[in-house]
Amino acid sequence: MHDSEGRKQMKKTQTNQPKTAAKQTAAQEYIHYHKDGTIWARGQNLNGTATGDWEWFRKDGTRLRSGHFERGRQVGEWITYDQTGKVYKVTKMRSNTKKGG
């Protein structure tokens, strides 16, 4: 499967559970792919919300950015890396940043 920009998507599976099923209690791994099949982003979701540590990658596999989510919000230090993998910039997120993931 590919999205509207041609990126490879994770296959969704249907369940026979009612819509009122209990919420997840453990985060599940989430991976999003570049069009060429390399990893674009990797992290965890809990009930469809980004949580825990996340990383984004360039097509050549080098890390682009990393940071932490709590309840869908970017928190703490977020690091941007240059093309050689060295730290380029560190951003301290405020508690009222936008949702992401």
C-alpha cells in the first residue's frame, strides 16, 4: 500500500471488536516508509497517539531528527542532525507545543 505521496504504508488489519473496545495499555511500534521503502520515521503509538521516543531518517538512512512524545505532544529536547550524523541543533520543547507523530 502507498499513500497519496507514494510512501509505503503499514498494512491495517480489521478486527471484529466493537468500537467500544478497551483502549490499548501498551504502546505499539509504528514505522512509516519513504517511497523507496527505506524507513522515514519510527516510534510508538498508544491508542493512535504518538508516545515515547521517535526518530526520523533521510532516504540514505542517516538520522534526521529525534525526540520524545508524551500524550501526542513533543516534550523535552529534540535533536536535529546534519547529513554526517552530527548534532546540528537541539531544541527544548515547551509543554504547550502542537500534537505530532
